Amino acid sequence: MEVLLNEVSIDAENIYINTITHKKTKEEQRVIGFEFNVISQEYHKITTLLYENDFTIKVPAKNLEFRGRINSYSTSITNLYNENETGVFKLELIEL
């Protein structure tokens, strides 16, 4: 499913979308998490994007859009500078 982070399209898999409620304030925030593959040729572009930390998040298929920031992030490989390598990135974003 397509997820857009600041208008950069990501082919996301294993997507979940939840809402959390803070006990004290009763304020609700949306949370979205997903996995996506990154090939070595896209590594610099994707990691530079993730350094922005805050995003306009869109999921067109779910008619969802909100501002969020990285809550957690991991990758299966830390060096995608080698040609023809692929890593799986896991990303969770929380509404601002």
C-alpha cells in the first residue's frame, strides 16, 4: 500500500494504524507503522528523508493524512552502500 512521507512515495507492507489515548490528558494520537524494502540505489535518498523526522503522512487508500514524527525505526541492514543490496526498514510514526 502506498504511504507518502512529505510527498515521497513508499511501497509499505504490514501496515497498522492505531489510535492511542493519553491517560492524563485524554488526548488521542494516531500511530501508523509499516515495513518497506530499500535497495542500495535508494538508500541515501530514504535515509536523508528519515533524518527530517517530522512528516506530512498520507495513506491515499485509507483517506488518511496527518502530521507526525518518528516514534521508532529499525533496519535489517546498516550498510546499503554495496550494490544490489536490499534492506527491510521498519518505521512507526506518531501524530504531532
